[in-house]
Amino acid sequence: MRTPRSAAWWIVPVTLLVGGVIGGVAWLLLEAGWSAAEATARQGAIQTALAAGAGVGAAVTLMLAFRRQRHQEHAAHVTAYLAEKVADNTKHDATERRVTDLYTKAVEQLGHDKAAVRLGGLYALERLAQDNPGHRQTIVNVICAYLRMPYTPPEPAPAPSPEGDRKTAVRAARRRYQAARSGITSPPEPAPRQESDDREGELQVRLTAQRILAAHLRDDRPADQRSALPAAPAFWEGMSLDLTGATLIGFDLTSGHATDVGFNRAVFCEDAVFRGATFTGAARFYEATFRGIAWFDKATFTEGGDFERVIFCEHAGFDKATFAEVARFGEATFTREAGFRTATFGNIARFEKAAFTEDAWFIGATFAGRAWFDKVTFAGNTWFSRMVIVDPAASHVWPDGWRLETTPEGTSHLTQEKADSSVVQDA
């Protein structure tokens, strides 16, 4: 807001001017010895000068009044501005207090011993984050912290066995009959054992937490149009996840979009789906365990992916995945088939000491940087056909028994050797 300019710049000169006029008139009247005609003429001139001085004084008075009015308007404007700021601050404080109260109550619900109340807390947090974008990362952190808490999934129910149930019922009836004949009161049948920690209810709470994260991290816009098309209202942009050591059941982040994600030492029960996911920050899966199928096809790792010492108990699918930076699979264990068909490794691809128990597919993969396969174990078939080696002269380390061969046309491919070092096939 602009401060009014000081009035001294015009009040002082005007005052000096009026004082000079009055002083000059006094001197003319008191000191000069004029004739009657001259005095009359001089008197007319003096009267005119005095009238002009009076006009100047009136103008000064008018300007002072204008100045006073301006100051009053400025003061009123400042008062209104300050009142508006106070109202805005009061409204902001009231909103923040309301958000804090809702957040506190929702977090308290997450600690309740009833699964239904915990579900209500999750949905309250979801709504709070949807309505208050500035609090979304905090609420995502709370949900992730809940999923990081220790948890053992319930054992799957045994498959129904009509024959076994019939035999159990016959044995129970026989015991009751023998007890009745001997006059002994048979003890009541034991009630089914209830889980004290309600693991089934907790399972539903955790599945809901996972679905909330998946629903708000999903960005269905095509990758090449995300800058032009508006995002869906439900999409929470720029979120990071910390699920270190979490137990995740059927985790599905299809088309998810997140920054830094941490899944170190996480356990993925059932299938884990990351199809088409984009990680704009670091993606850490160090020492994670995938008990079901791991789907990473068409996933994009902008700052690289860390899969060192990961255990893949079922199929591991990285077909058409893109690693812009270093891809780390050192000491990873692939128990079943591993697919890296047409995957792109933009920087170093590290597979040292990895173990492939079954088939490994690298057909059409592109290695733009160095490829390190030293001390890798291949127990099944290995497919390296149609691979693209951008820099054949780089310090690559290929698996034992394989070497890079450059054709006269300038293309490079891996070939497998016999024990006598003679080339037997183009992989």
C-alpha cells in the first residue's frame, strides 16, 4: 500500500509567499512618502495585491482541507485492509483447526480395536486429503505407517472335504452314544477358536488402505499427454511412499504415478502388480520378497530401480520396462521364469551374482550403458536374441560362456560358446 506524500513540499513555499506579500504591503504603507495621487494609485495596487493574497490564502485553506480528506480516506482504506486481513487470518485459522480436529479424530480411529472403526478412520482421512491438497502427503504417510505395522495374514481356509466332514460327524455321534450307554455326561464340543487379534478384520482394513493409495496414485493419462491433459480430480500428484518392511496383500499399483517409493524388505503376499507404473524418483525394493507373480511390465523408473537381493518366488515380468538410470538386480533370486523382453536399460544394468532358476528372457532388450552379468547363474534356458548393445566397446561383463560378437554390418549380438570355445549358436 502506497504511503501519502509529505505536504511540506508545497505548504512551506506557499507560507513564505504569503508572508512576503504581507511584509511588502506593510513596508509600502509605512515607509514610502508618496503624493496623494501616487498614494491613491499605490493603494489600488495594494488592494489588488491583498485580494490576490487572500485568494492564495483561500487556495491554501482549500488544499489543506483536501489534504485532510485524503488522509481520512487513506486511514479508512488502511482500516478496511487490516480488517480484511484479520478476517482472512481468522478464517484460515478456523479451517486449520477444523482440519486438525478431523485429522486427530481419524488417526485415533485407526488405533481402535474394532476393524469397522478403523475402516471409518481410513475413509475419513481419504476425504480429508481429497478436500485439502496441502495435507495429502501427510495423510499418505499415515496410511503407509499403518501398513508398516507388523501383521500376519490369516491362514487360508481348508478346502471343503465332504468325506472328512462325514467321518468327523460319525465319530462324534459314536462318542455321544457310548457316553450315553455308560451314563457318563460327555463334555461339550469345543467352540471354534476365535482369533484374538481379529486378523480377518484387519485384513479388510489393510486391503482398504492399499486400495485408497492405488486409487489416488493412478494416472490414466497417456504418458506423452500428461503435460497437456488435466489430471483426474481423484489423482494426488507428487506423492511418495514409504512401505519399508510392510506386509502387502495383492498390492496393485497399475498405472500408478509416484515420486520416491520405498519397499525395502517388504513382503508381497499374492500377486503384486505395477503394470505401467511411473516412478519419477528413486524406487527401492532392496531385499523385498515377492511370494506371488511380480508384474512390472511397461513400468518406468526415471531415477533407476533397486532390486538387489530381491526374491521372486513366482514369475518376474519386466517386459517393456524402462530404466532411465542404474538398474540393480545384484544377488536377486528368480525362482521361476524371468522376462525382460524389449526392456530398456538407459544406464548401467547390474545383474552380478543373480540366480535364474528357470528360463530368462532378454529378447530385444536394449542396453544403452554397461551391462554387468558377472557370476550370474542360469539354471534354465537363456534367451539373448535381438538384443541392442548401443556401445559395444563399453566395459561390459557378460555371463560365463557368452561373448559379444560384432558383425561386418556393425551390429552386435551375444553368442554362446562350447567348452572348446567354438561358437555354437546365436542366442
